[in-house]
Amino acid sequence: MSASRVFVARLVGCTVFDPQGDRVGKVRDVLVVYRRSDPPRVVGLVVEIPGKRRVFVSIGRVTSIGSGQIITTGLINVRRFEQRASEVRVIAEMLGRRVVLADGSGEATIEDVAIEEVGVGEWEVGQLFVRKPKTSPSPFAKGPTLFVAWDAVSERATKGQSQSATQLIASYSDLKPADLASTMLDLPEQRMLEVAQELPDERLADVLEEMPENEQVNILAGLSDDRAADVLDAMQPDDAADLVAQLPGDRGEALLGLMQPEEADDVRRLLEYEPDTAGGLMTPEPIILSADATVAEGLALIRRHELAPALGAAVCITLPPYEPPTGRFLGMVHFQRMLRYPPHERLGTLLDQGLEPVHADTSAAEVSRILASYNLVSVPVVDANSRLVGVVTIDDVLDHLLPDDWRNPESTRAHKTRAAAVRRGDAPSPMTRGRRWRNGAAD
């Protein structure tokens, strides 16, 4: 059973297990990142694996904390841990730090930090266990202790010190990825690269997905190959494929070799398709279940917090195997329809009989027409053997239809002028122009 509050000092030395009960290693520290107003967010654990190697385990990979042990999904990157400047180690850097109590009663020293689960797979710093200075001259005396909330203390800042990239990131912590991407694009180039360097991998991946391709390439060029591969691992496969396609061939292949094999395989499959086809637009990670699966199982899968809303709108039903490319595609079951039936109902009886899949070589224009005509959020994509290879979601199509520089507000007037020309017939529609080919050549 997972505890909802854990003191970090008690986690040190706890054994980490995979789902099968095999020992992975031992916890050595907890990593947090500061935020502007909310308590610091836990991003992961520093775990020592056999060979005295210390690795990073994302908090999202942790399924249970309690009873002196930690259970993970078993998917652990064994690259040696390297701390980012935005990350703070609780044991090594927070414990022993002096803080000022907000109630005006003076200073205290942090002796332990409690982390609390605030959502599925989401932890943040809760209370601090602090000790005030001793009031007795006796060498054996100790100061009084108390529990305080994070917002009940403050740290002394060095006057005149310029804001570091870490502090800047903390001030941006509440921004959505698209807003953070826009904010970073407004920074001087060197400052933008500094911020990108210090963002956690998952956060940087989310931000890159919201940036123009030339800025993605520019930022990735400033990262080491190992770090760049970690960021690509964290990106959606279709976005990662678009980015890899813009890189010089040698570096793109090198990064694919450093990525997690499953993630790299997804990206390589996407690179095989032309970019203005269903195969080039699709996401290769839909929710896939068997016809014998129940409504309860389907709802449990789409309830996952990390799942994009468009992917959670429906589940795909296929014959085994259930990883793309799957067995023969049978149909889709929409989320709303699952809500109308009891939990034990088999999904095979709820298929949308009117929804036909598209083939991987179907044009992007045709996919857009199908989504618009039938008011769909996603459409399944199959290969020549009717095996499911992915789904095209509405956001994939929007990314394709919008101009490359749509994120730049200064280009709005130009786009309106062009739209008027398209209506008059003086300029081709964006759908006839397609996107840049994956070999980097212009259309």
C-alpha cells in the first residue's frame, strides 16, 4: 500500500523493487524542483543500483511507496545520474539548511522533509521538520522542534545576485507548455538555451513539442547526445520523429541509437511514412484492448493522468498481438458509449460499426475531411494487412494544417492576407502544399 506522506530521511536506504519483486537498488536521495508559489515538486529518486552506479528514477515510474520499500514499473534508465541545475537534492542540499520562520519567531534548521502525494504519480514537499536554536547553555541541550508548512518558512536570498536559470525556471513553473514555449521564444537566444539546459527532461520535451521546428533543432543542438536522447524519449513519438527528421543524418541516427529501444522503434516506423499521409501524422501509441476486455478495463486505461485527451476519447479493439502493428483491427469503442453500459459489458459488443479505418498512405487532406465530416476526435490507421498501426488525432491534423510559424503573433496579419488570397483562388491552399519531407528537402 502506498503512503500519502513520507519523510525523506526514512526513505534513504529503502529497497527499490520491480513489479516482479526483483531488487533494483536502494534510494540515496530525492530530487525536487522549486516552484514560484507552490511547494517544490518531486521529480524523482536517486537510486543506487548494483555496481555502485547511481541512476535517476522518475517519480512517475514509482507505483508504491511504503512499508520500507518502493515499487517501480521496472522501466529504469541505467545511465549514470547527472543532476540538473534546476534540481535540488533533499538529503544532500535541503537538510541542514537554515530558514526563517514566517511567524517572526526566528530561524530554524531543516532536519527532515515530508513529501506528500497530491495526485496519481504526483508528489510535492509537504511539511518540514525543523529545529530552533537551543536556549540552554548545556552542551547536551537541543533546541525545540516543530512541524511547519512549506509556505511558513522563507530562505534568505543574497542581495544583488542576478536571477539564475534555476530561479527563472521556478518562476515559470506554473505555465502550460505552450505558454512556456512562447515565453522562452521571447528570451534572448543565449538565455533561452540556458533555460532549456536546466529544464527537466519531461518538461523540456513538452515545451519542444510546442516550438517551431527550427527552434527545436537549435535547442537540441546545444544538448549532449545523452541528454538529447533522454528528451526525445520523453516526447510523443510523432513529434520526436518530426524533430529527428530535421537533424543532420548522422546525429539523428546517433540519437536513435541512444534512445530507449521501444521509443526508437516507434520513431523509426514513423519515419518510413511520407509526412503528408495518415502514417506520417499518426500517433503510434493508441489504447488497444481485446474484444473480451470489459468496459471497466477500458475506463481504467483512459483514466490515466498522462494520457492526452484526444487519445482517451476512444479505445481500439484488435486481435492479438496488442502492440502496433497489432493483429487484425476490429473497431473502436468511444468513451461516451462505454459510460452507457455496465462495467462487465464486453467491449467487442460496443464497436462503432460506422467508423472505417484509414490506410497509412491515405492523404492528410482525406483524413481531415473524414474527421470533419463525422465529427471525430481520432481515426484509426491500418496497414495493407488491416493491422492497426496508430491513430490520427485532431491535434495531429491541426498541427499539419496550421502554417509553420503560427505560434508567432507577428505573422498573424500575413496569414490573414494569404487566407484571403486562397479564397480568391490567387494562392494554393496549405493542404495542397503538404509539409517538409522527412529528408529535409523543401516541398
